[in-house]
Amino acid sequence: MTFKTITIKEDIYNMLLSIKGTNESFSNFFERLVKSRSNIDKLRELSGSFEFRNKEALLRELSKKREEIRY
């Protein structure tokens, strides 16, 4: 396996460290970020391609689900 060294600013390192999983290596963390990036691109492609009948109800439901996940 080949290894590469990268240089980043300390404040960026600290930000990454704060969102990386506790038992997750930086390699696994970056792999997860890169893989999830393709999902973000897919969502951007879909943006504007559909319309919600009741946007406010959808936003309330999403907010409720987020609260359930947090606690």
C-alpha cells in the first residue's frame, strides 16, 4: 500500500478532527467524505426537478426527524 503525506493548516486539521469519528482513521474519514460527495452531486442534479405540494409540512417533518436523531 502506498502512503502520501499532505500538509494542511492547523485550524483546518482541528476542524477535521472535530468531525472525524473517534475510532476512525483519517484515511477512512477521507474515504467516507469522498464517497458521500457523489451523493451530494446526485442531489444537486435533482435540484429543481420536482415540486412539493406542501413544503411547510415537509419542513416540519424533517425538523421533527432531526430532533429525534439528535436525542
